[in-house]
Amino acid sequence: MSTTKDFTDHVMATYGRFPLTLVEGKGARVSDDVGREYLDFCMGIAVCSLGHCHPRLVAAIQQQAAKLMHVSNLYLNEPQGLMAKEMNEFEVQIPGKIFFSNSGAEANDGLIKSARRYGHHKPQANGKPRFEVITFQQSFHGRTLGSMAATGQAKIQQGFDPMLPGFRYLPYNDIAALENAVSDETVGFLLEPVQGEGGVHVATKAFLEALDALCKKHDLLLMFDEVQAGFGRCGQAMAWRAIAPDIKPDGISWAKGMGGGVPIGAFWLSDRTIDDSGKTLASLMGPGSHGTTYGGNPLVCAAAIEVLREIREKNLSANALHQEQRIRAEIASWKLPVITDVRGLGLLLGVGLRADLIPTPEGSTAALTVVKSLMAEGLIVPPAGPETFRLLPPLNVTDAEIDEALSIIHRTLSCFK
Ligand SMILES: Cc1ncc(COP(=O)(O)O)c(C=O)c1O
């Protein structure tokens, strides 16, 4: 049996972990090592789209594990080709090519590298490559050197200077700030259509459309980080389509919910032509440009295919919208002073808190205080910044499970006044 001491003695303390050891899960519920059950509205931070141990996902993993788990990307494997085809045909619905990674940060690194390739192919007037990717304040793109530098939060970068050069951070949803933002060195924009870790903020349609227009005007790449928001969570297969459906991005990154719990990420580049020779954007990442040992192996792709099929076949993105409406209506009816607002889209929701009403120990945050209180009452949720907690239930969550979570939230938050 693993103990808390094993963690403190042997696991790097990169997380401020809750003292809770989770051992088993089914659907929207998990239980800990002393048999206590929790309603899990964290879901591995928006990873377990189908809930814990969904039978279709378990069967896909078991069957593929018994057949072929891993081969090198030097060879073809059937699940990877099928996964890419289904993602392109049913989810992205724009001609393009996909590279499979193991995580969201790696997927974003792939987009950053692709943008730099584009900057070499389409340089500045002086012949030097363009390389600058503009991202946004409060964004979160990951923890690798590339994705950390892309992340517009000082606390994520602290102590890791010097940053990879070539990033600038603009205020999110600020159309005026886009004016004059583009320099000779700029090659693209990378943004989350719905910011998750940075407190749950939804891009406005006007903002996305202004960015799209700016990219067309200056020959820049428009790249969406859909790592947390994609694949049904925001009520559409792709989150940007829930906001500005007519936009056709140049690049997209995903991870988290696409695998339902297996470690898989991906980035996509458009097949649009980029010069008179007929070269496509995706073809810039040709042989030798990028690689991974594990990415897109048969095991994770066989699993992810079934996750995305289940989301599509059961129309779980519609359930995300249905539950969003129920959550919003119920929380609004409480009129609790401690709740400032509910932000987000579908089942990527943030509940804003009034920190002045929540007694919080020195060095902690209002969000953490509330998250701990909810956990004590049997509901697991993650924070998003100091004054927001998130609701990230599985996409197949039922009315009854939502009602149960809401009743815990109501009971717990009623104490703060
Ligand atoms: C929007 C977004 N991008 C990228 C990442 C990084 O993904 P990963 O932790 O899989 O590297 C995250 C993780 O929270 C995320 O929310």
C-alpha cells in the first residue's frame, strides 16, 4: 500500500497536493483509500470525458493491449491513421494533418515550432525569419520551455529565466490592444478560445473575428489551444466553433479530454496552400522536422478513437450545454453573496468567489478554502486562480449527479456570508 510518506519521501513536490489518495473510480465517482466516495467534478482536470473507467474505453484499452501496444513512428499503425482520419472528418472538418504527442504542452510546442517554420518560409522584408508568437495574459499553454514561455502568467515562469524568446502577451478579449500589436517579427497568434487555468474566461466572438481578420491582413497563423476546451466540453466538437463558427484556424492543439485518461495530445495544421508553388502549411513539418517515441502509439489511439466516438454517438456535447443551463439557472436562483458569477461554456465552468467573505489562512486562497470545504462534503473540484473554482464533470454526467453536486455547493457556500 502506498502512503502519504511514500509521496513526501520519494515524489518531487511540484504540486501542493491535497491529502487524498484516490484508488478507484466509476462514472462520476471516485473513492479513496479508506473507502470514502466522492462525486468527481475535477475529472483529472477535464481529462476523463466519459467519467472513470467507462466500459467502452476499458474494453478498447484491453483489446488493444492484448494485440499491439507500441510500435515506432518509423512504421504505420492502424489506430493512429484511423484516429487522425476521424478527427479530421468528424471533428475539425477542415482539410489538414495531425501530429500525435503525449500531452498538451508538447502539442503547443509543436504549434510553436510550426509557426517558426512558417516564419522561415515567409520571412520579413529584410529576409530574416519571422518568429514571434503573440499570446495572451492569464493564458496557460503548459510547462515545457516553449509552452511555458507562451504562457502569459509571471508565476508560471518565475525562476526559470531566461525564457525562450519570441513571445509577447496581450490582454485577452481586448480588440483595441490588437491595434499596432503586430511587428515585423510576428508570425502568429496562439490562444485558448476559453481560458481554463487562468480563471475561466471565454473569448468573445468579436475578439476572435478581429484576430482572424488581423491574421489574414498580415499573413499570420491563427492557432487555437483547445487542450482543455476541445472535444465536446464546450458544447461543440471544437470550442472555437461554439463562439465564432466561421473561423478556419491554421493550427490547433489538443490533449486532456481526447483520450479520456490515456496520455495523448495532438496538433493539427491546415492543408491550405501558402505559396504559388502549391505548398501547404502542414507540409512545412516534413520528414525530420519533429518526432516522438510514444506519440500516437496503437494503445492510446485505439482508446481515444472510442472516446471520441462515444462523445459523438451519444451527442455528449449537447449534454454539456444542457447541464450548463441547469447549473447556471440553479446557481442564479440562490442569490448567494459569496458567488460573483458563473463563467465559461458548456462543462468548462468557473464559479467566481468573493474572497472578502471567505476566511482564508495566510498564504492560501479563497478558491482553495472553498475547494477543501467542498471536498470535506464529498465533492471534488479544481481551483482556477485564487478566486474561482471549476466545475469539470464528465460529459455524460446525469441530471441527478449535477443536482447532487449543486446541493453540496449550495450547502457549503451558504456558510460564507
Ligand atoms: C489550455 C491548456 N493548454 C495546455 C495545457 C498543458 O497540457 P499538459 O498538462 O497535458 O501538458 C493545459 C493544461 O492544463 C491547458 O489547460
